[in-house]
Amino acid sequence: MNQDVLETAAQSVRARQRIRPFIYETPLVPSRVIGRQTSSTVLFKAENLQLTGSFKIRGAASKMTSLPRDQRVITASSGNHGIGAAHAASAIGQKLTVVLPEIVKPVKLARIRSYGVDVILHGAEAGLAERHAQRLAVEERLIYVSPYNDADIIAGQATIALELIEQAERIDNVFIAMGGGGLISGIGSVLKSFSPHTRVMGVSAANSAALAASMKAGRVVETEHLDTLAEAVAGGLDEDSLTLGLAMTVIDGVVTCTEAEIDAAMRDLLLDEHMLVEGAAALALAGFRQVAGKCVGQTNVIVLCGGNVDGAAVLSKLVTG
């Protein structure tokens, strides 16, 4: 077993103890309809029901609780990590600045500001916001916290897998949306350490597929980033990415989905499963839908990574669309 994978799994066990006061242990919910449609067992890991509406609170709390409380911290986010970091900083009294892209969803921006942290809007996509935060960290001598490229962040996200192992007798496949790689490399490290038979399936949005392209190239590569319903996973990777090596080790397959497939999955989750989720969560289901024929009779977990979406806008789109 790869040593980095084993160390990540061990760190996740330690992180779980630190973050217990800050998170919910989210339920593993059986599908109402989709499992029957696909002749398989489908279970939803409902991080859309997490305290801050997203799994990101896990990594944020893991990192923030490992830092000196008298240090000023800066981070970057497309929204959900910012919410998680702001919540954790507020709870422990940490001074925090969050840099967000100018396209951040208003519902996420309002949530971050509600915690009283400093907010900076910069750049047209998450990667530009990250680079701006990194520059400010150097110029103003702040501690920079990456939303994904950090061992403590990855360990926090990996606690999802520790819960899954306790909640399910067997998991044949787990489908996870791929962004910067913190979520999938963390979950994958724990599963490969404690449940090696489980296949880890990464799901990439065709309009922003930096991790998938980098895995194929074996190195960090620049990709074009177009608008996507799964904006929470949009953006590139750091040159010194910790997640790329882990992802290449633990991911068994990658599925790439179109915007139409993501949109259809959001509708299915709302209308069939009564789950209101954001595009990045629906992306994981869209990936399962593509390969469901190969998963007949198996137990499949879909990680619903977040639910921070404007419900009124989603309902309006369903009515008019």
C-alpha cells in the first residue's frame, strides 16, 4: 500500500476526533427510486444535510483547529469551503479573510459574510481567486489555507469515508465529484486502506476538468474552464498539488459528464429522491448514471457533496424548463 495513502488514512482518524464538535455525522440514505431503476442498491451520503450545507466544513474545521488561534488566516474558495472556514473560524475565534471569485453564487456569498469574516472578490474563476489569496498571504504575512491542497484539509474530508465504513456493510462502488481533489483523494485513501475492494469512481464536469486532465498527463496541466452547473468543482490545481498523486493512486476510474447530464441528475434528485442539491452533488449521480449498467446488483454510494443552492431558482427552472 502506498505510504502517502496510509498516512492520509491515519491522519483522518486523528482529524475525526478534532472536528466532532463542528460537524454533523451525515446519514447514508437509501434511494427511493434510482436504485430500483438501475437494478442496484443506491445509497446517498447526504453531505447536503451537513451543518454548513457542504462537506467542506470537515476539512476547514480540521485545518482551523490545527492552527494557532492568534494567527491571521487567508483562504480562497468558490463558496462552500469559504462557508466552512468562516463557520470554523467564528466558532474558535480565528481571524479569517476569504477570497472568492466574482462569479460566486449570491447565496454562498451571503452565508460567508454572515459569519463576520473579511471577504474579497477577485477573478472570474476559483483558480484566479486562489492565486490572489496566495499573493496576499505573502505580502501581508498571513497563513494561507488551500481549499484542497493541504494535508489537514484532505484528512478532514476523508472522515466521510470513516463514517461510510461504519454505516454500510459493503460498498462496491463510490461515486465522487472531482474538483481540486481533496474530497476524492481523502475518501479514496481511507477506503483503499480499510475497504480495498471498493472501487473509487471520480466524476468530472466536462466544462472544468483540470484534475482529470492532470491525471491523464501524469502532471498538473492547465485546462480551459467554462461555466458549469457544478461550479463548486471548477478551477485548476496548484503546481505542488498533494492531491494529484493521491488521486492517481486511489481512483479506479473517471467518468466525464456534460452540463445536460448534470442538469438531469439535479432534476432526478429533486423530483425522485426529494433531495435539493447543488450541481457538484448532482455531478456524482450523473457519473453513476453513465455506468449504471456495469453496476447492476452492486451497492453504490453517491456522495452528495453539497446543497448550498438557491432553492427558488431551482424550482423556477424546473417550472420553466
